Amino acid sequence: MNPDTQPISVAIIGSGNIGTDLMIKILRHGKNLRMAAMVGIDPASEGLQRAARMGVATTHEGVEGLMKLDVFKDIGIVFDATSAGAHIEHDRLLRAQGIRVIDLTPAAIGPYVVPVVNMNDHLDAPNINMVTCGGQATIPIVHAVSRVAPVTYAEIIASIASKSAGPGTRANIDEFTETTSRAIAEVGGAKKGKAIIVLNPAEPPLVMRDTVYCLTELDADPAAITASIESIVAEVAAYVPGYRLKQAPQFERFDADRPLNVPGIGKVSGLKVSVFLEVEGAAHYLPKYAGNLDIMTSAGMATAERVALGLQANAAV
């Protein structure tokens, strides 16, 4: 950042796990962002209390309370870490004030964004949707395959520790599957996508694990697909250090004599690509097993940093 350029003030709506983790990331590692306000609805929430201890302005009166804070006049970006239902009204109120919105719920009002795939295409959007934790983990893999060979069908299974699924996550299960499925196609490049989420009650809690299945052409090149996957895994790991392959991608060919039965499509021939991922959290606020929350906050922050650069450039003109 240019030493003469002021960071962009940001607020977070939602003082739960995701919002609190994001706040700590911004306070510790923000380059173009300045943490200005934390918004909640429960005055006793740990997130609001922690924010106050760290010198961040707080309100327990929701978005209306945010607009009453002295710092509101300086805020350029607001993150919404509440629920898909609540986000609709939050977006309406904030956009009326000319504030850029980064949506960490599955509301999908704005364009889907996965930083390593399409962030640069939507930096000027008034509302940016960060899809879901499962989408952030798996869509890069679908994209990596589709940029080498066409993907007829992609299916993802996101398994997260039950303890890492707070009230917001549990309230958004239906939206998770719908939003992720659409984004697998729209952002990942698959003709058809399907998403499944599993809340794993194991003790001790397991880190986030994701399985990605892609069906591509029978004569697709496994070496080229593997190289593309390994390249994009390294790109994601640049902002989510705990993101990694569990093993090398696996390949299985299904020809006309032994077709693969694909949901919603039927029996088809092709090369099945299986990818197994693990996402360990950075433990800035949450336990390491909560990689599902860490990848969302990391992706949201990476996107906001780029949006902030554009806002800074406009302010300098």
C-alpha cells in the first residue's frame, strides 16, 4: 500500500464465529482495510465484547445501529456474516448508502466470486457473493479441470466438524446446497453441478474435508488435469495456508461397455476425476478444525483487499 493512501474502513455485520474470525484477520493482517465497526444483535455476544476490548466500535442494534455510529460516515465496505434471509434487507439498506457489500452468506444477490477463479471480473460489483465454504474449497478444483477439458458433471461433498457449524451455518443448509450447485456450473465451468454438505459429529472434531468428482471426456489427459489442479491448489494456499490435497488426483475411465450412471443425466462415457482435499484453519480465533469458516473469511478478506485498492484509486483521482 502507498504510505500516503488511507486504508478503507470496513464493518462486519454478524458477531458470531465467522464475523469474529474475520475481524481478527483484518486487525492482524489487513493491508488496505481498517476494522471500524462490529455489528450484532445480542449485546452479550462474545464477538461484540471482544471487538470492544480490541478498540473496535460496536452496536447490538443491527444495521440501523451501525448507521448511528460516528464511524459510519467513513465506511466503504461492509461484510455480512449473518444469514441468507437477513442479508436481503442488509443489502438494501447498505447499497442505498453507496456502500460496497461482501456477502459471506449464501443469499446470492450479487455475482458469485471465488478469488482464484473470477475475482477480477467483479471488483466493481456493488454486492459480491462469496458462495459458501464448500464452494470456496471445491470450485477452484472444478475450474482447474474445466480449463483443461470440458466437465459434463461435477459433484462436491463438503464434510465439516459439527462443532464448527454455528446457528447461521445450520440455518443456511438449503441455501448452501442450492448456491454451491449453481456456482459449480457458473463459476467452475461444469455443465451440471451438485453439492452435498455433511456435519460430522466425530470427537475430537475433524478438519474440513472435501471430495470433488468431475466427469470429463474419455480421452482427456490425466497429466494435464493433474498439473492444472496442483497449480490452482497452490494459488488457493497462498491465502488459505491450510488448503491442501490429501493425495494425488485419481482417474477412472468409463466407456460405452461400462458407462457411468450420472444423477440427472443417465449413463454416459467419460473420464472420472476424483480429488480429495483437506482444509485446516489458521486458528486466528477458531480451532484449527474449523477450516470451513477459515476459508470463507480468508476468501472474503482477499476479495475485500482488491476492492479496497479500487476504492483507494478512485479516491486519489
